[in-house]
Amino acid sequence: MPDINKARDTGTGTLYLVATPIGNLEDITLRAVRILGEVDLIAAEDTRQTIKLLNHFDIKKPLVSYYEHNKMTKGNILIEKLLNGENIALVSDAGTPGISDPGEDLVKLCIKNNICVTMCPGPVASIAGLVISGLPTGRFVFEGFLPMNKKSRKQHLDSLKRETRTILFHEAPHKLPYTLKDLLDTFGDRSIALARELTKKHEEILRGHISEFIELYEQIPPKGEYVIILDGAKEDESARMPDETSENPCLSMSLKEHVDFLISTGIPKKDAIKETALQRGLKRRDVYNEYEQN
Ligand code: SAM
């Protein structure tokens, strides 16, 4: 039998995943305000943040914290309460619970315990950034935060090299310059959009190539919250890109030999330079300069 979400008639409570604004408080939905005012308890990723929201809308409800480092113990307590018939709203720091926060774990626990889970939809930072990026929105992948560990980060990025869909990442401002360098090393100088401080006073959408932003942030350090929207590999690029599992013989050539080899396959010099940059994870301009100097 398929799993049908209809615990409403079983006497247990319901878990409501309630999306909250990512900046502008006017983005809360009427339903979210109603549900937050009706539930028995609100579980919040960051109670300091949520209390501001509740005060703004004059909602007075018991608030408990539920976040990455207490999710095991708190999760079981919340399940007990739900089994006893209490209705609980789960809210994240901002945006939609379950996206880059431990909401997913609580949902799984509810499903395991036959507890009804429902959603009160609203803002999602990555989607808000995507739709104003100007990059293709028809097909995209959400990658959240990249792993911090150097090796797994590289493996993860390498696994995305042939991805043709638009790729969305979260990033903290102080790590953005390093991440941009890693993106350039992996994908070459692709088109990218940086959606900053969405829905807030200093909202900005910056569009360009990865190397331009590396240069920009060498002068002015990034500030605020960012979503990274990266163009996918072009279909032809993806097809020509060497499989990660097989060695690319061009990589053992000098840079000049690499470009000349690609030209000898019949592609124009401009494209050979672009392709070399992509395959070697270099800036197009650097490949051009070095090729022309030799
Ligand atoms: N649950 C949230 C959602 O649905 O969008 C995502 C939470 S995640 C822990 C936090 C990340 O979301 C930030 O590091 C940033 O990448 C992104 N973010 C949140 N608010 C944002 C905003 N107003 N503008 C740009 N990015 C934002």
C-alpha cells in the first residue's frame, strides 16, 4: 500500500513545515500566520530569529529549539508530543524548513511514526535567486552548501563537471571567494549569477563570469547572504568533456600542445582556447595569453 499522509483521523497531531521570509517580513503567507497562531508548539532552528518574527505578527506560542546539534534528543521529544495529539509547526532560520537544515530528519521520524506531515509553502532563497538569475530555469539542480573537507569538496565538484542543468549553491560570504576559485578550477570561466540579500534593502543580483567576481571580491570583500547560480555545461561541452574515470591525454601535454592538438581536430583557435581552459580549469584569458606568448 502506498504511504498516504492522513493521520488527521488517528488522534495524533500534525507536523506543519511552515516557510518564513528570507528577509522581507511581508513575504509571510496569511496561512503561515494562521498556522503559527493555531499550533500548540513551534519548533525553531534559531529561536532568537523566530521570536522576532512572532513578535512582529503578535503570535504568542511556546517555542522550542530544534537544530543540527540537538536534533536527536529534541526530535524524539517532538515525536512524543505529536503522538500525544499536539500540533507542531517547524520553522527554519529563514525560508523553507527542510532545505539545508535538519527539517528532513524530523519529517523522516514523523513518517516512521505514522504522523501526518503537511506543508505551508513560501520563500526558498535558492529558487528566488534562480528565477532572477537570467540563467536557464527549465532544468536545475540544488546542491546546498559544498562540503568543507578539501578532498570531498573536490570530488563533489568533479562529479558536477558534466552537469548540463543550472546548478544552485548556498554559500556564506566569508567563504565565497574561496568557493569561486574552486568553481573556476573545476568548471572554467562559466557564466554565473550571485543573488545577494534577496528581498532585503540591499538586494542585488550580479551576473557575469566566475573570474570577474574573483577579481571583484579581491577588492571588496563580500557581505550579506548569497545564493550562487552557476550555468550548466553546454550539451556539446559535456559530450566532449573527458570522463572523470578516464585520463585525458591532453593534460600531459604542454598548454600550447594542448591548444594546437584541439585546433588540429578542426575547431577554431578561439574555441580550442576555451576548451583548453575548461579542461585544465584555467581562465580563458590566461590560456590565451600563455598560448600567444609561446
Ligand atoms: N531554508 C532556507 C531556504 O529555504 O532558502 C535556506 C537556509 S540555509 C541554512 C542559509 C543559506 O540560504 C544562506 O547561506 C544563503 O546561501 C541562503 N540565503 C538565505 N537567505 C538569503 C537571502 N535573503 N539572500 C540570499 N541568500 C539567502
